[in-house]
Amino acid sequence: MGMPISHIMTSGMSGIRAAGDLVARMQLAKNMRIGEAKDYVAKKLDVTTDDLSDEYVMRELREDLGIGVITSVAGAPKGIAAKMNIEKLLGIDINCCEKFRGQLK
Amino acid sequence: MSNQELFDKLKDTIVNQNINGCAEATQEALDAGLSPVEIINDGLSPGMKIIGDKFEAAEIYLPQIMMSAKAMNAAMEILLPVMEAEKGEADEGAGLAITYVQEGDIHDIGHRLVTTMLGANGFKIVDLGVDVPNDKLVDEVEKNKGKKMLLVGSALMTTSMLGQKDTVEMLSEEGLRDSVKIMFGGAPVSEKWIEEIGADATAENAADAARVALEIMK
Amino acid sequence: MATEYKLRMGDGKRIFMTKEQIVADLKEGMADAADLGEIPELSEDEVDKLADIVTMPSRMVGVEQGKEVPVTHDIGTIRIDGDQGNSGVGIPSSRLVGAMMHERAFGADTMELGHIDYSYKPVKPVIAQEMQTMEVCQQNMIVPLLYGAMPNMGLYYTPDGPFPNPGDLMKAFKIQEAQEAMEHAAEHLTRDTVWIMQRLMSSGADGVNFDTIGAAGDGDMFASLHAIEALRKQYPDIYIEAGMAGELLLGLHGEMEYDGTVLAGLWPHQQAPLAAKAGANVFGPVVNTNTSKSSPWNLGRAVTFIKAAVEASPIPCHVNMGMGVGGIPMFETPTIDAVSRASKAMVEIAGVDGI
């Protein structure tokens, strides 16, 4: 367990504590290299690329945008609801959101 | 054809995986008056050394090294009867090689390669397989006490490599250490480790293992 | 007396080295990689920076602010609930709990779902459970969640599978039969992987992680590349990670090709373009750790190989940095000082897109 945590502490973008999930999503969805993915997400969030790893900046912004926060804020979008907001924010389709929409009557 | 030309021909048949050619070149060398030991040491073994180096440098792959081993095997099938006839019935050839993978380890590609190479180089083989506990090794050495014997252990992982130290200690405790030469191989095994645990040798790859084995069993 | 720094051997053991010895080992490891892979050596500045990183006095180091990269995760939640004597810590928990712990407690940038055996073939009989679990995880999670397992083509040979074992056949010098067994196994592996991922995509998976491609040699990669190609064709938006098993693709078959390239003997910088060509989004290069060498030797070597792979790759490279790879000691509980230094070096010198 210490190994992945060490990597996250040394080099990681902190996932949904900051904006690591969004940058990773653009790498995976559009083959973006690290610089391109950071530029893309920063532009969509209207922040600097440094802000993407800054928990202070991202904490409130994530809550405002409804894209999921790490603490259990009552009423804040979670799971698929948060990912549907990420779809709109980043301009991509997410498979589980598509499936969710397909199940609605 | 000069002796050097005969040696070069033998070497080339190994390097080019020419199985029939290797057998023919071996017979030709015998007919020209070369001894089996000269044929092995100056013709076939240098070929296997080149193959080992090429394998190490990823210039050739497993099927090619196995074909070279098969060529070597074809040569040894001709040479072994001659060597036995020269030395008499009691001679044990290169010796008995007990090969195995250390307890806790099931990675056997290297083990299989080395076993094949030793067989192709005139060793009689007892292959104990993978995940072999030290007790079983000691029993096997005890059973073959008095024979010209080589223990060849493989370990891919550092954790299983540590068991090699116990192997040497257990053989010493049972009074069997002097009855057998010990070679260890595998990714984590180094010369320093061999020295530290009191084994006899290691080798960089399967072809080299056969060369080293023949050397320490002289 | 020259200052000595606290470092590690490749097996994790504590050693002490002078700066001179460290630089010598860094250069020796670098030269080994450059020689084997026929790739450029690091510059003097890069070697100096590597030496600075490994000699930093603090126990843990970190990348410069602003240079952070996504950290992706393989082995699913096995590191939480696994208790098979591997790197798992044996905490009884559901896989949803394990995945959410990674997302919400550890700050992971992506996560994956995997089952306890962690090979694709045994997923088939438990596919319904995997689909249900994927659906439940996707309903609760926010980070990209892939399905991951090892191609592990060895499971298609006797005694575990239907085809004769090439190891036995090779030993009997039945070379052609061994190659045919590998070709048949590869076909089945491709088919099974695609079948499994079709079902997991219908359950909302973000994509797939091929973990330890090539563990069973070139046939293993052949099958994986064809599976990637088929999945990309069927699902244009699927996320695909292609992670390798080792630095050198072992030529057990020796003659298999993909896109006109012989697979046997490929190094990381040669593997990356093929993974991209097949349709992967992220490539995971691997460099193995030599337990008999020092951490500077291993790090110099690993950074040289990975830098070349990052430069040759048309897609993002997330370097594999688990135990025994990427300059990290081969030890069940790799020391934090070594992990942290290797991590920083890969980001700042090799220029990886992620870990």
C-alpha cells in the first residue's frame, strides 16, 4: 500500500482532491500528452495549469461545478451525476453516463 | 581441410542451427583424427558461446537457441559413444546434473533451457521440476552419493533465491557438500551471492551455464 | 573522508555510497540501457540532476510544483483485500470499498476493477459478478474506472488450458509444434479478452487495462495487440491502457509480427508505437530492476530506457513503477525513500505523462 501512496504524494495530481481525474480522463479519452491534457482542462475550468494540482483552488471550484468533491458534502453530485457534469465540462461522452441515460424510461 | 577449418565449420553449424550439418561436421572431424574433447572445446562450445551472446543481446530468440541446442545434441549423440569407448564403461561422461527450481518459485523458462543445454552437453539429467523443497534436494543428492554430481538450481525471485543459502547449509549439515558441485542461476543471482553462500558457480545464460558446468566438473 | 549517502540496493537493502560512486553507477546503468536499446544516453545535465535527486537528504522527495502527473492504478483493489502472499495487505473489504478508498482516501487519479486471480481467462465463469460489480462501482465513483487483468497466455497451455505446453515441446525440440501451440493460444486469448470487455463495456466500464502484456512472450503481445485493435474498432471511445510485463519482449515464438514488425526482442521505445498503432490510449513501459545492482545503477538505466520510450511514443506514457520495476527495489514493501526518488526522476527527467 505504501508504494502507490508514495507515488501519489511524490508525483500525483491528487485525483478528485484537485483535478487529477479530469487530466487523466483527457489522456485516456483523446490520447492527450500531459501538457496538452493540462492545457485543455485548465482552459475548460478557467484556471492555470498549476491550479489543477492545487487542492485550495479546486475544492470550491469542484463543488460549484458539481463534478464531485472528496468529502461527503450532502446534496453535492456524486457518482454518475458528477460524471454527467464532467461530460459537459470537458466535452466528452462517458460510457456509464450513456448507459444510465439509456436506462431512463 | 585444416583443423581450424573443421572447428570453424562445427562452430558455424551451431550458430546457423544446422542440425544435420552439425552431425556431418562432427563425423568429418572425428574421421580427420580430432578427439571428441577437441571437437567440443574448440568447435561446438565456441558456437554455443556465440549463440548465448546473441540470445543475451536479443538478436535471436528461444526457438533459435533450441535449434542450436538440437544441433549440439546431434553432435553429442555421435561423440558420447566414442568418449565412452575411449574411457571405458565405468566413465560417467560429463556427470549427473540434478536440475530444479527453488521452493516458492515456479518460473521455469530458464530452468528448462539450462536443463536442455546440459543434456545436449553430455550430462545425464534428473529434472526435479519447480517449487522443489530443500529436503527433496538433500534426499536426491544422498541417493546419488558417490556419483560425479552437479546440482543446478534456478530462482527468478529474490525471495526464492534466499532458499539457495539454506540448500548449501543443509547439504553441509548432512555431510553431503563435498559430494556435489553446486551451480545457481536466475535473474537475481550474482557472483557475489554465489561466493557469500559457498556455492561453486553461476552463469549469465543457458549456453554459458553448459560451458561453466563442463568447466567445474573437469 | 568523503560524505556517504544512504541509498538502496535493487533488493531494498540499505547501502552507503559517495557522490563519486553514485555518479559512476548512474552512468554505468545508463550506458547499459543505451547499449542494449541502441538509444541515446542522458545528457551530463540530466545525470547531474539524477545525482541531485538520489542524494537529497530528506526521506521523501517530490516533483516541482506544477509538474505533477496523473497516477493510474493497476491490480484493482487486490492491494487492499489481497491476502495471497503478494503485495495485498489483506483487509477484508468489498471491491467497491477498495476502489472508493483509492479515489476518496488516497487521491488516486484513475482506478480499475479486477478480480482476485487477475488474469482474463478466469473472468469468463464469473463474468456476471464482474458486470454487477462494475455497475455498482460506476454508480458510486468519479475517477475513470477501467477493468483490468493480465493477458497471461500461459493459462491456455496444459495443465491449465487446452493447448500443449510450448515449454515441454521445446524441450523435446518440437519447435514447430511449440510455435503452433502459441499461435492457437493467442487466438483464444484475443477472443476471450474481447468477449469479456464487450460485457464490461455494456456495464459502463470506462475501458480496459492490459496489465503485464508479454509475460508469456511475444505471443502474449500478439494476442493483446489484436484484442486492442478489435476493441478500438467496436468501441471508438473506449479507454485502453497497454502496460508491459518487462523491458524486453521475450521471443518465445520468435517469428510473430504485428504491422510488419517482428515482436520478439522489442525494447520499450519500439513497443510504444505498436501499442499506439493497435489503438491504445496510454502505454505503460516497463524497465526491470536488477536486485544485485544499486538504486543509482537501476535508476540511471530505467530513466534512460523510459525517456527514449516517451520520446518515441505517439500516445501518453504512464511508466510502470511497482515493486521491481522503474528503478524501484524488488521488495514487497518498497522503501519510501527509493520509491519517491524514482517517481520524481521519471517525471522530471524521463518526462513521463503519468505513473
